[in-house]
Amino acid sequence: MITITERAALKVKDMLAEQDQPDKLYLRVGVQHGGCSGFSYSMGFDDEKKESDTELHLHGVKVLLDKESQPLLNGTVIDYKESMMGGGFSIENPNATVTCGCGSSFRTATAAGKPEDC
């Protein structure tokens, strides 16, 4: 399915701690049509689990994946990296055959999506 590194999970837990009811929230990871290369990643908190969602527990973080995103994210690793310019999440997706320079959109060999202008 997907992997979240321990460092990324710690950052998610820090972010959850700032929310009103962190114990009721999931980290939803998904894919949406759009972006320079055809698909863009989405990641945010959600308090609603749908019947078609897959729930994962990764380093103490409850993660939801919707049914449509699962094949596009299979094998993906989410990490958190600090740099002199700050920090941010990085996504390594083995299914991505083309990525945009911004790193937030991608295309796969089997599902090209509809590219938009950068």
C-alpha cells in the first residue's frame, strides 16, 4: 500500500496535536485529477471515514486512502525533510512516470490523466 516514515509520522502527530479533536481525525492521502502532469497529490485531515476507504495505522497515525487513489499510490513513501529553508513532506511514488518540476503532480503509464498548464 503506502509507507509513512517515522519522521513524517512524528510531524503529522505534531500537526494533529494543534487540532481541536485530534483523536477523531484521520490523515487522508489521495490523488486528484489536475496539476501540470495530470494528477496531483492531496493530503490533509479528515474526520469522516467512508465505506470505500482503506484505513491504515502507520507509526501511530490513522491514514485513509480512497479506493480510486490506491492503485496510483501503491508503493508510495511519504517522508518529512528539514532544510535550511524550512521543512516539508516529500512523496516518492514508484508509479509516477512523469513529474512536474514543483513535485506535487505526476502522471503514470496506465492512467495519464489530463495535464493542465503549470
